[in-house]
Amino acid sequence: MRVQKEELFRGLSDAIVAMDEEKTVELSKAIIAGNIDAYEAIEKGLSEGMERVGRLFEEEEYFVPELLICSDAMYAGLEILRPHITAAETDKKHRVVIGVIQGDTHDIGKNLVKIMLEASRFEVFDLGRDVPPARFVEKAKELGADLIAISTLMTTTMEDMGTVIKLLKEDGSRGRFKVMVGGGPISKRFADRIGADGYAVNAGAAASMAQTFLKAER
Amino acid sequence: MKVDFAGKDKLTPLARMGKLMANEPIDRVAFNSFAMGFAARISGMDRGTYYRNPERAFEACLSLMEAYPWTNSAPAYGWADQGAWEFGGSVIWPDNDESAAPRSFGPVITDPEGVDSLPDPDPETAGMIPLIDRFNAVSRKHGFPASLPGGTPTNMSTGIVGDATFLRWMIRYPEAVHKLQRKVTNLLLGAAEITIAKYGAENCAIQCAVPMDSNLLMSPKAFERFSKPYIKEILGYYLEKGVRRFLVHLCGNHTGNLIHWRDIPLPPRTIFSIGHEMDLEATARFFGKDHIIAGNISTTLLQSGSYEEVFAETVRCLKAGMKHPGGYILMPACEFPPNTPVENLEAVAQAVFEHGYY
């Protein structure tokens, strides 16, 4: 039984890396049919696969098209496995509010970060594109989020990332959330200047950083 | 503090550029601001007004050139988010906005089957084409070249179906990608034919910006398969027709694609401008002394950096670019940010004045 379970998890991971949505679905269904723990399957199968994909992306073996297709496979598997996660396991998840800052509609980078965060088992609430600064704050408070992740590709909109932090400070809630920023014109220097907790150079680094933030808090 | 170039310059901006293009010695580095939104702002107009009114956009660019006569700026008009409007969608104008460019309302199609039913747009009237033509008309009246449609179809194709969809199709539906690229290429060539016939090839110039073809998005293999054949076709057409003024703006990281640019037909003295992701010296070495390198002042620093930081950054670019035997143009890494403090443009001027002379 244990061997079979590990084989299924490995198979799931391989299917993700192989961009094989059909196989991912087949194995996910087999996992449910075999009464194997869905949360463990997500962790050791889907997420593990996406971590491997993330490394391939950093090594420039995979590019954005491959990452997107792998994520399609991951989401297909999640759709089958998620309903079988227990409420307690759902409660364990950390919440992220993510979006592209107001004035900007470029969202590929944000979507890649979302994929890698979800693959790392964060619960991600996607505000979409062209998001006013106040909306990040409002949603983060509403959800009791742990992390606010803000993206932009344009120099003309980046200063509004600082506005999000300013709003958090003004209403005394800055300490409740970690704030991470990223995108083409963004740098660590900029992140430090506006008072963000972190800057990630790519989607994989964003997911790693998010995990680091939360480990530091424990 | 205004810098007095008049006492030090030996060439006018026009003469400087002429000699650079002829690969003759020049007095100092030319600076092309590549400013559109900044020109609009300095003229007191929002970007909606700029883009809706090409004639006023031209005036704004001329005003900027007159205000900063030490630059080698040229009037510019265009925006990156193209394709949807041309193929039946709509555009959102940045009215009352100093920062944003026009953008598409959304993709026109998202299913690969939809490519066949996309209309073949009129190359005279589709989307932004008539606006470009109005800008070209006023440019020609003032002796500036007319702009030809960009040399890659990928910008428009991603606008038609959405970035993520296009990238997914590269793997799932490669034939649909080729059909789409073909349709867009036909439109670009149709518009180009009209422009060349109207103004003459010797009076036309091409700025080929390739942001969606970068390795930040697609692999070099994908570039070779899905972009390069069409870029070759379009730029080859321009070359065959007698167009000789080429600028290729490598927006993003194109390091992996560079090898493929050797197969793409280009005239000597093509200008390669690069973004902040690429290295000036390495890219210049790659293209060699037959071509000109341009770039790559950080737009983040221009907009948000201090005077001292912009000065240092400009000096960095000058030191790297001036080594290139093919010639160098100082430029921002991408469009000059509209919100750049005027003091930071003065920092660029000071850096050129102190370090930009040969």
C-alpha cells in the first residue's frame, strides 16, 4: 500500500513535469479511489512536480509556455483532489492576496507567481489586474491574509505599491501582513525604499520567499 | 543647472546622427530620449490627448526637442498593446492619465478555431493604422521619416488572443499560432506597402520592438519556430524595397535569441537598442562593428532615482557603449518614463557633457 502510494505520488509529479494533464487527472482519480490522503497527494505529487518545474524554469529548460501547461495539469489535479481535503487541513493553509497594481494590466508575471504559490500550498486570492491600492488592504483584512503580493511591469505604476504600504501604516495594520513586490522595473532597493518585506526576482523565488516569511514567524 | 553644450559641441544633432549612420567620427554620444508620455507631460497634455491626436503628439515631441536641443530625440508615436483593436476589438484610451498608454479592452478570440474566422483587416483603416499615418504625414512635412509597421507579428498576435493563451498555444496548438502570425504578418506587410508607396522607401524607417518575443517569455527554440520566420519575412521585405533605417528594440532579455538575429536580413548600421536586462558591451560585441548599439539607462532610476544615481547610471552606459567600434547611442532601456523628474534628464545631460565626448 505504501509502495503504491509513493508510486502514485511520483507518477503525479512526473505527469506535471511532462505537462500531461490527462495522466494527472487519471492518477488523481486513482488516488481518491484508493482512499489515499488527498492532502498528501497534493503535497508530494502536485506540489513536488511544480517545484521541479520551477527549477527547470530557473535553469531555463522550461519557459513560460511550459510553466503554464504544467500549471494546467496541476490545476486539473487540484480540482479532483481538493474536495477531499479535510477542513482541518484547509485551515492549515496560509493566505495570500495577489494582484497587479492599479494602472497596469500585464498579468503573466502575477499569474506565474500565483501558480507557484498555489503549488507551495498557499491559498491565493487573486484580485486580478489594475487593482487600486486600497483594495489590496481591504481584501487582506477581510480574509485575514498572511501575505500581500503585488506585481507590476511598468515604471509608471510602481509607486502605488508604496501606497499600499502607506495605507497599511495609516490604519495601524502594517504589522499584520507581509508585503512582497515584484515585476520588471522592481528591485530590492525599491522594495526597501517603500518598506516592503521582500522582492522576488521570479515566480519560484516568490514562492520560496513566501515560505521563508512564514517559517520565520513560527 | 542647465548644461551648455553649445560651447563644446562641434556638430549639430542632425549632423551628428548623419555621421554616426555613416560610421564617421563624431564629437560626442548622441542621446535619443525615446519620449512620448514625457513629451506629452512637458506639453501639459494627458496621454489620451496625445494618442488620439497624432498632430498634437508630433507638436509635443517637437516642443521637447526644442526645449532640449542637445538631444538627438526624434518624434515618436505608438504603443505596445496592439492587435485586438486592429482585428475587431476595442481600445481603452488613457484619457486624463499622464502615465498609461492605450490598451486593448481584452482578447478578440481565445479558441484556436477562432483564428480562421478572424477578419482580414483593411491595412489602411484598421485600428491604430490611420493614426500612425497621420503622424507619418506630419513627420514627413518636417523632414522626419515615416514609420513602418513593427517587424514582428507577435505583439499583435498576443494582443488578439491574450498573452497567456498565445504562449499556451505554442505547445498545444502550434498550427493556430502560425495561422495567427500569418494573418498579422499579412496586415503588417499590407500597411507597409501602402506607406512605402506613399512616402518612398528612402523616407521610411522601421522600429522593430520585440517585447513579446523575449526569453523572459519564450525559449530561443520557440522564437526560432514561431517568430523568426515572420520577422525575416517582414524585415526582408523592407530591405528589398530599399528601406535602410532600421532600429531593433530588444525589449526584455533576448540573449538566447541573439544567435537567430544573425539570420535575419538587416542593413548595415542597424541600431540595436537594449533593455536593462541585457549587457551593452556583450550585445555590442555580438552584433559587431557593422551595427550600432543603443541603450540602456534604467527607466526605474530615471523615474525614481536621485540626480546622483541617474548621473552614475548614465556614466555606466557611456563607458560601456562608447567602447563599441560600430558606434553608440545613449537611450533609456525603454520608453522614457512620463513621470521622470526634469532634474533627472538634466543629470543625463551633465553625464553626457562630462563623459560623453570622444
